[in-house]
Amino acid sequence: MTISTKSAQFWVVSLAGVLLWTLAGVSPLDAQPSNDTFAAYWHSGQAELTSYSLEQARYGEVHQGHAVTIFVTEDFSRSKHVKLDNPLSAGDDRVPVLKLNLDKKFNTGIYPYSMMTSVFTPVDDATPHALKITTSSQEWCGHTFTQLNRRDEGYHLQEFSYFESEGDLEATFETAMSEDDLWNWIRLRPEALPQGDVKLIPGSMYMRFKHVAWEPQRAKASLTGDDEDPGLMVYHLDYPELRRQLSITFEKDFPHRIEGWQEVYTSGWGRGAKELTTRAQRLERLKLDYWTKNRRVDEDLRQQLRLP
């Protein structure tokens, strides 16, 4: 197998992150679970559901809402980039992935937003990038859909939007690490999170809000302990050109569950510049086969998650 220059650079950055983590007093080996421990959590036939209170910055203000992360493993088609119906007969086309569905709901004045990002990351750490990322957004002005597929030549982008300047868009650009993918990396292999100066594709929900060009952006990444809780770690991303920072707080120990996040960005310039902050804080967490909980009697589970 030939390793591309970009892939080699990625692994150099990741190894540097391991070194920084070790120097900080956190052993990467301590962060790695045994195969049995990993399988017991991620291959149990259940998903991990976590609800969050949400303060979402939009239109120059902060709006109240809620968010949910759904993490679950599934068998994925390497060629078609869809969930396999018959994984046992798929042969080499089968690739186990960790899927994240990040769902946000909030109101802006009279009208609501409903957004979801899905990320499909191979569980095998020999594959450094997500195979597929999608984001949809629905609100009363219309809806949009974005899809990134990783191919040999790079990421293939398709975007469908009601905005004239955006829809419909199709492009291919050089494969780079995606910010959306890093959420799954936190769960799978946080000791290999890239640190230092990196190039990242910004989060697709952010791209949806800001309508910026789809291309990797320069960022500085760091991993630190939490100032208030020694059992937590914080992964920081700082995009200087975008004037945006993202911090994701997660458990130091396996399974590295995500406790919350904060996103700060500056809109406008000079005296008119305004700093806005989005925050999400964990409410409740359940682990269950939610796809079988689709009857009226199961609505109590939403109450357990403190969801409307």
C-alpha cells in the first residue's frame, strides 16, 4: 500500500500529539482499552445517547435549544458508503465504522432550526479519515444538504441549497482531516488526536451557518486537562483566519464520553465586532437499542433524556 504525502504528514502530526500527551503526564497506553473492553461497550448491540442543553449562537444572538449525540457502531460499505444490509456476505467491502449523529434543535424568533450531522469513521486506526460526512439543515426559509465522500482523489463534495450562491455545488478537493471526524476520534483514539499546527476542514454545521468556501483551513490544535475536573480532558481548536475557537470536553478514561462543548466566533470588524458563544452541557445519558423503541410507551425515554 502506498502512503500519500498528506497521509504521512497526518501521522507525523498524530505521533507528535502522542508525545505531547505523554509529556503532559497522560500515557497513551492507559487510554487504550483492551479488545474485550472495547467490544463490550461498542459492540453490545446498543447505541449511546446523550442529551445536552444548548445555547446556540445565530443571527447575532444566543438561542436556547437542545442537542443529542448518538454514537453507535455498524457495518459500512467501503465502496457505496452506506450501511450494509448483509455484512456477512460483503467480504472486503465491509468496514466497521463508528457513526456519530449530532442533532441540534433550537428556535430563532418565530421559526425553528433542525440540524443533523452524521459522521462515519472506520474503527480500524489504519484508516485516518472519515469515509462519509453529511449535514442537513431545515428551517422555514428552506432546507440544505451537504455530503462529503472520501475517494482516492480526495473528498468529493455535493451540496444542495436554496441559496443561489451555493446550490447546487459539486467539487473535489484534497483529502484533509475533518473537524467533524475528530468527534469520533475522541471516542476511538484520543491519544492520536492531531496537535500543533494543522489543516482541517471546518465543521459542516459551521460551514452551513457562515457560507464560507469549502477548503481546509489553518488551525492550531491542543489537548489539555480540564481546570476543574482531573477526570476530564479538553480538545481545543483555534482557527485564526476564521476567528473561531472550538473546545470539546470529554472523559479522560475509556469510553471517553463527551460532556459538552463550546464554540466561540467573532462576527463583524472593528467597533462593530461581536463575539458570540455556543455552549452545550450534558443533561442525561442512556445506552440502548433506540431503533426498537418506537412505540408510544417508549416516549418515557425522552423524558429520561430530558428532551421536549
